[in-house]
Amino acid sequence: MTQRATAHAADPVRIAESLLPGLSARAAATEANRAMLPETVHELVDSGLFGLLRPARYGGGEADPRVFFDVQRTLARACPSTAWVYGVVGVHAWQLALFEARAQDEVWGDAPEALISSSYAPVGKVEVVPGGYRLSGRWSFSSGSQVCQWVFLGAPVPTEGGPPDVRTFLLPRADYQIVDVWHTTGLTGTGSQDIVVDGAFVPEHRTHRFRDGFLCNSPGNAVNRAPCYALPFGQVFVRSVSTTAIGIAEGALEAFVASQRDRKNMA
């Protein structure tokens, strides 16, 4: 059994714990690099941890999201930036499973370990064209974008009356530009860069309606029937951006206790 298969069959949290010494040793270098290091990406992919929420038909774990978030919290104890990217990039496998099957095949058919970054703010400009849409705009805070091969971007599709039709648009790396603007004093290693798109064509099947995700009525539900894909969009995504903070607090507490353990009262 390979290590990747083991991550799906055994205890992913224990696998995450085994990575902590290396992540801790590389934490400063990750911050200096302003992006996740290649060796860290390799470990998370090879261990199977990045695939926990990917459908089993593409070699993924179809895991209970609680397990995924426990892994994220564990990683944050050693390297907050790595945990942040793991959470917001790893959860995208769950959303891609809600897209039409054709979109899933395009991403995972030949590259089941492909990664997706995102920026969901609905700031894009959309033009309806035959077969799909033309998408343009600039999005901020796409964490992990440098190590990903695809991106999710938010934008409203024009409608005639009624509520806005806000969607996630899926684009391959060739269709967008990454702009290096991420210079910050916290979570520097997340590489949360800007994404620029200039009139890229996005076919209909590479879009996902926000309302379908919240109503648990997405096209992908017809082919991915594991319980994890029947959860509402908001219930899964809220935790993907909040769990890292819990792990950071746990790691800080561990560091404080360790620093105080051998102190002596000089009074």
C-alpha cells in the first residue's frame, strides 16, 4: 500500500502529525519565500492529505470534512501559512466535485493531484456568449496560487430581473495571470496574490451556481454520492477559513508551555 493510499485508509491526523517536525523547521523559510515551499507541496500531495475531499473515482478519500479540518488544525500548530493554504486549496476538491462531470474530468482526468486556488469575491465582469461566458477582472487574495494549476473565481452572470446569478468560474492556468502583490506581516507564506483575467472563455460546464451549492442541488451530486458532498456550501467553506486560527492558538499554547517548563523561580 502506498503512502497516498494509507492517508485515505488510516488516520490522516496521525499522518499530519508526522509532518510537523519538517513543517516547523521550514516555517521561517516558508515566510521568507512568501509562498508554500515545493517540498511541502510534495509532502501534502504524496501523503494523500491534499486529496482527502477528492472523489474516490479520482483516487481521493471522500473524507468526512471533520477529518479534513482536524488535519488543517494539526498543520497550523507547526506552520500557520501552510495550514491556511492547505485549508483553502484542499477544500476546493470538495467544490469541484459539485461541478458537472465534464469539468471534473478536465481537471482530474489526467492529473488527479491537480490543485485549485480561488478568489470568490464576485467582482468579475461576465459576457454571455455561445456555449458559455467571457470573463474579465482582477481578484485579490488567491492563496496558494503559485502552486496551483487551476483557479476558482467569483462573478455574477447577467440576469433580467430576479436575484443575481453569482457563480464560481473554473479556469486553467493558461487563462489567467498571477500578479505578485503579497507583501504582508502575517501569513506571509500563503502567497495570496492577485489574479487577472482578460476576456477568457469559460464554457457553461465550468461554472457552478452559488445557490446550487447552498441548496445541495449541484450537478456533481448526480455522480458523487458520498455523504460529504450532500452538505451545504456554507457549512464546509466557513470552516476552511476559520480552522487555521484554532490550530495557531493551540500551537502558541504548546510553545508557551514548552518555554516555561524548565524555568526556575529565582525569588
